[in-house]
Amino acid sequence: MLQGIESILIEHWAALFRYALTLTGDREAARDLMQQAALNALASRATPPQSGREQAWAFKVLRNAWIDQYRQERSSPIVDAAATGMNREEAPAPWYYDDRLLDDMAVREALEKIDLHHREVVALVDIQGFRYAEAAEILHVPVGTVMSRLSRARLLLLQIIGGKVQVLEKARRRRS
């Protein structure tokens, strides 16, 4: 059973890390969360599901570890700023003109501005590619809730990103 859990974790490690980064907003906190989730998965007595549902199971383990961590930090009188996601330093990337890089930066910035419920459903469905039912299972909410949160999240992201594009267009017109 441990070998099966290890192979599930290894197979989905990159996607799990991206989700952990979405939840925490900080690379170090995401690494810590990944480590805790891996420990929880390996210590679990429950057998992970078979037949294509392993990834959803791994994401659920990660999310539950994050919830446990959040509850523990909330009950603690002293909270480390890095653990709460307030320190959002990213590793520096080389700058060059690339539309994909600019799009990625705009989406990341917009994702940080929407609330966690919306950000989480975008991360699961749009970024990780889970079906609505799988995301609902991971989040412990009805499928309809996933669909409505996703719809609102997409509208919010478009408003945030669209507002920036309009500002850029106005600035270009002034220079002309």
C-alpha cells in the first residue's frame, strides 16, 4: 500500500505543488504544506481509490493538510507572517518581452486579489483540469457550488485583468 501511495504522490507532485502554492501564496509555505501532506498520505490507513481517482484523492489530502494547518495557526496566539502567506516573494525570473510571461503575471496578480474560495476553484478546474464533480469532492461542496464559484471567479478575474488592459490602452493613447 505504501508503494502505491508513494507512486501517486510522485506522479502528481508538480500539480500538487502548484495547488499548494495557490493555497499558501508562498513557496516555502507550499513546500512545508507538501511535506505535511505527504506525511499524512503515507500515514493514512485508508486505501487510496483506484481507477483514475488517485489524483483527486491526493489533492484532497493536500487540502485537508492545509485546513489543519490553518486551524492550528488560527488558534495559535503568535502567527508567523511567512506561514500565513503574507510574504509572497517569488523566485526572480529573467525578464524579457514575452506575451505569455505578461499574461501569466496578470493572471497571477489577479488570482491574488480574489478571495480564497474563488481562487481555489479556479486552481482546481481551470489550472489543474479537474472535472466539476472531482473539484466538488475535493472541496466538500456540491457540484453546483463549484460551478457558481467558478463562474463568479472567472468574471472577477476578467474584471481585474480587463481593468488593467484598459488603463494600458489609455496610457498608450496619451503618448500618441
